Amino acid sequence: MAINKFLLFALTFQLLLILHVSSESSLITPKKFLELAKSPEVFDWMVRIRRKLHENPELGFEEFETSKLIRSELDLLGVKFRYPVAVTGVVGYIGTGEAPFVALRADMDALPMQEAVEWEHKSKVPGKMHACGHDGHVAMLLGAAKMLQEHRHDLQGTVVLIFQPAEEVFAGAKKMIEEGALKHVEAIFGIHLANWIPLGKTASLAGSILAGSGFFEAVITGKGGHAAIPQHTIDPVIAASSVVLSLQHLVSRETDPLDSKVVTVSKVHGGGTLRAFKGFSQLQQRVKEVITMQATVNRCNASVNLTPEGKESVPPTVNDMNLHKQFKNMVKDLLGEESFVEASPLMGGEDFSNFAEAIPGHFSFLGMQDDTKSYASFHSSLYRVNEDALPYGAAIHASMAVQYLRDSNKGSRDEL
Ligand SMILES: [Zn+2]
Ligand SMILES: [Zn+2]
């Protein structure tokens, strides 16, 4: 009798143990991802990668070493990937290899500027700097990859990791789409580090979060001569001055005051930038017309290039309503009610918009400002990443992917 009781107890204990273990592995909650992302195993590893990338910044479509580092880390994790996609881009796959497919995106490129921050891991390349936090974005996505790979058997579909080149010139996302990076993918998420949001908080909104954005370069030609005899010259400086003033009327006189548009002439020896949430291509057309007509009025010739130095324009970044709802709930679950901030639309542009135009997408900002208020705005030579934000980014990426796959009711089971 005593033996039977012992056997019964042992069987019950084993059963409980099995139940406990299986519930542990299937319940990969956002909170567990955050704990894991903050553990030295993941956090220190992400910091090491981010610092290595920061020391060796590479510009758009030149991210060869960055891409190599990503691939070697994916290899070590046992994550399968496609390479090259859009010259230096990498697309990794974790999970069943079957539908549904959800993508997470990080951009890899740096900016052509000199770092002014003096620290141990300062850029080693003169005139190049990670001043937009893309080194942090890569580290966060690799962090997510590491955690997702550990839980790959629990994924109810496939997570697609998109490491994208050339965001700063608005050309990388488009090329990745052309080369099939979104094949089978039904939703995509992107995160950008932000210095105006407190550490551990995140901001986004449903609908347009970033403006359509583009560049222009105008060359106005006149006829040179002595300043004392202007009647024998055709002065392009006067024509350029008229152009600058007339371009301002496109916003003040041709735009609904309730709409947002920006036309900035940022250099007189060069060109400027255009930004709008609505009517972006009409704005480009009007800029062209104003410049060429004003030049003609002043007896000069003008040519306008809307893609100077290969820089493309991008549409507005529009967040999908349903993905936004899912995102907001997940963030509140992960970080608490107060952690989600409703964002205001920004006039900045992002080529994530190309992904979000092709399939439903969601773009959000991740806070990194602390009490020191010492984190400068992106594209500043004083820009720094608060590395304490990296675990939040990795956990948000991983949690969103898991939740999306779990919630997804769309069922076509396409093979990879
Ligand atoms: Zn940037
Ligand atoms: Zn950026």
C-alpha cells in the first residue's frame, strides 16, 4: 500500500513536471523577453555588436562589413538567411518556414558626418558616423533574433528579419522589395530610437506618422561679367533669390493651412528638401515649375534634379490601424499602461514607408532619454545611443512577432 502511494505520488509529480515544462515553453510572454533581453547574455552581446558597428560606420549600399558581421552572428545563432538582397542587405528566417510570415526591420547605414563625441568607441572612419542610431537598430534586431531562435519551436509561423541598407538616401527599402524581401510577408514592424521620448517608453499612432519626403537640386545659369556694369550680365543670384522667395509661396499660398508641408532651401549653392503628408508629387511638380519659370523671368536657365546624388523620395509612412492596436496592447503588457505615448506626426521621412505601402506596416519610436537630458537629436554630430534602450527594442521586436503570429488567423500555408 505504501509502495502504491509512493508510485501514485511519483506519477503525479512527473505529470505536474511535464505540464509545468510544457506551459513554460509555450508561454513566451513579452515580460519574459524583456527579462531575457536585460540579462548579461543578451544585453552585453548587443552592446558589443552596437559598439563594433559604431566604430566602423558605412554609408548606404556600402555596408559590407556591417552585413558580414550580421551574417556571422546569424550563422552562430543557427539562423538561416538570404544574401545579398539589395547589395548588402540580409534577410533571415526563424520559425516553421511556413505561413504566416511577419517581418521585423532594422536599417544598417551611417551618415557622411564627423563624430564630435569623444568616447572609447568613437567612429574610426573620418567623416562617417552612426548619427541616426542604426547601429543600435541592428543590435536590437539581432537581440530579438537570438531570443526568437531560442524559442523557435514555439513560433506559430515564420519571423523574417530584414537588415536593410541605404535608408538615409531613401533607396534601400525599395530595392529590397524589388529583390523579394517581402515574399510571403503579410505584416512588417520597424522601430527607431528617439531622444525626445523617455527611456523605456514607446510612441506611435494609427495612420500617417511620418511625412512623404524628398530632395531637390537646382542649377541656375546666367552670364558672368563685371559687377559695375550689370547691364552686360545675366545675374543668376537674382534669379536664385526670386526662386527662394517664390518657393515659400507653395506652402503659404497653395497649401491648406490645416495641412502640413515644408519646402526648405537649405543651401543656395545646391538645393533643399520637400516634405508633405498629402500631395507630395504635386509639390515636386510645382517646385520644378517655380524654379524654371523664375529663372526664365530673370533671363536665366534652370535645371532641377529631384534625385540628387541618387537620393530618392519616399511616400508618407502610414501605420496600419489593426497593427497599431496590436502594438499598443503588447507594449502596455510588456512595459505597463504608462509606457505607451500617442505620437504626433513628424515632418521627417523614412523609407520604411515603402515597406508599409507594399504591405500593412507599423513604425514606432523607442525612447532613450534619461534624467541627464544629454542625448542629442538624430543627425547631430553629438548624437549618442543610450544603450539601456537596446533590451526594450529587442523585447518589443520579439514580442510583436510572437504576438502577430499567434493572433494571425490568415491561413495560407505557403512553403518558404
Ligand atoms: Zn537618419
Ligand atoms: Zn534613422
